[in-house]
Amino acid sequence: MLYALKIATRYLTANKAQTALLVTGVAVGVFIFIFMSALIGGLAEFILSRTVGDMSHITIEAEAEAPPLLITPKGHALVVTEQGQLRTATLPEAATWVPLIEAVPGVRAVSPQINGAGFLTRGAQVAQVSVTGLEPGRESAILDLAGYMVAGDVRLGTGLVVLGRPLADDLNLTIGQTVRLQSANGVTATLTLSGVFKTGNGALDEARAFVSLSTARTLFALPQGATRIEIKLEDLNAADATALRIGALTGLDAVPWTDGAEQLMEALDAQAQTGYFLKTFALITIVIGVASALLLSTYRRRPEIGIMRAMGARRGFVIFVFVAQGALIGLMGGVMGAALGYLALLPFPPRDAFRPGTLPMDITQGSYGLAITLTVLGAILASILPARSAARVDPVTAIGQ
């Protein structure tokens, strides 16, 4: 076998220009494979981070209680409601569940919240908003409010409110000015604008008001508990399994972000399939290039092959020489292409620093080892046909040529 490797190496070094050109072609194919892997993987990460990264990965929401029914003597059912009051569904034991959920493996942050509707009023200007009460110190637990702040502070103390830039502009509000917030329950509070954010999400920037949990309790008449618990995970792809674990632990309905996200998942699957096709075409190009080069080498070396066969070399030996030659080409081209791919991806920012308008290349998803392995295997497969052709050479005919 060592002698066969020596012959294969000699064949490669006999025509260095041709070998260099062939190895370069293989390296280009590997480079394309790695580039597409990093692009497709990075694009998927970017889409997920923009759509799911700033939202709850698992949500526990209070279920509204059904109003009591009164059955009349005639068999009619009457719904009993409290006049002048709007009942809000709550999770009364949220404070007890939060530390239990935080202890679940894979959970990064937990945010108990109080959500409701309200109206912001400043002079004659009125804006309908969705009010979210957050616990101080957990303002950026789910949505990275601190990272989106454009003015003021993200802090949410009693009597403070944080608004989106478009909403603040519509109300002509600046940091330190006051605004009145009236909840759907009819409770009104005068709040001071402490911070302004801009996420780029119009629905969020134009109609969301963040207040402290204590302020939300006053506005919605909830002395304890929360209306929702939002959970963020270290790995958002583990949402389904973690939601089942949290549901079993608390007895609550923990809903992962994947519920209702079928269209997003289908789009990501289609994108991944496109990447597989492109990488497959790159490998096919490598196989065709190696096979054609080795077939040409076989034709040119027919007299040498004939001499080896005449001296007693078996067909298996000849096959091994050309298979080894293909493997060496694949290995050299694979390593060179992987190195070039890695160096080309180094200038791109890491996945945590992806920004809109930039190419989301993820260097960690280059699949370098896989690219080299598949290239070597592809080169070996490509060399089988030329090797079999070389092994079938008739010694007498080849030497006569």
C-alpha cells in the first residue's frame, strides 16, 4: 500500500501545473460549500433573532374566568356580571412560580407581567396603547429594551413610563414631561416619561407603553399576581420540550413560540432545502472535475499502467493507485478550500452582532469538517471509474502504444 501511495504521489507531482489547477478547482468548490453553509445558517439565525429573539419563547397566560350563570325557574340561563367593573384574568400565584421556572434547565430569564389596554392623554391628544407592566430589574429580560433606548433611561420605577419614538413624537413628549394614562378599567395615573425606545417594529413602537409592575397593579386593580409570565430560553429551538417540562412542573398551559409559527418554520425549511441543493451542486462540480482529470491521466499513462500490469501488478493495486490519487486531490483541495473559507468569513461580525443591512454570515456554521469529509469521499467516488478503466488496460496493447 505504501508503494501504491508513492506511485500516486509521483503521478500528482509529475505534472505540477495540472495538479495545482485541479486542487484549486476542488478548493473553489469547497469554498462555495462553506460560504453557502455560513450564509444559509447565518440567514436563518438572523431571521429567528429578528422575529423570535425579542419575544417570549414560552408564554404562560392567565385564562379568563367564565362568568357565573343563574338558572331561572323557567330554565333560562342568565350571565351574572359586576356592573362598572372589568374583570381581568390573573395568575394569582405568579410570584411562587417564577423561582420554580427559573430553576428549569435552559431557562435564561423569566418576566411576570401585567398586560392591558389603555389611553395616553396629553392635552387634546389621545392615543390608544397596549400597556405592559414589568418588574423593575427585569425590563430587558425578554425584549432588549436597554439595547433599543434612544433617549432617557430604561428604568421603570413608580410613576414612570417608557414609550416608543413614534408614539412619543405623536404626543409631542420629551424626557421628563408628564402624560396621563387611563386603563380600560377607568383608573387614571399621571406618569413621567423616563425613556424612549425604537425597535423598528411599528406595531410595538407606535402602540406600547411600558410601566412598572406596581403602576400596572394600580391601573388594572390587581393587588397581586400577574396576567402573563414570559420565558426566554438559552436555545429557542428547545422551546417545545421546555414548555412541556414547565407545564408538568406548574400545571399551567405553557405555550412555546412554535405554536402558530408554521409559516415561519416552513420558510426556514424551504431556505434550508435551497442551501442543500446549492451545496450538492458544488459537490457534483468537484466530482466531475476530479473524474475528468483522472480519466485524462489514465489515458496518458496507459503505457506505464501496461508496464505495471506486465510486471505482475494486480488490478486491485492499480485501482488503489488511482483511488489514492483521487483521495489526495480531495484532501488537499478540501483543506485549502476550508482554510480559504474560514479566512474569508473572519471579517464578518459574529451572530450576536448581526445588524439590518449587513450580510448575515455565521462563521460557526461553515461546516468545515463536513466539507472536507464530503470532498474526500466525493473525490474517491469520482476516482473509481478511472481506476476501474486503468485496471482493465491490456498490458500487451498498452506497451505497444
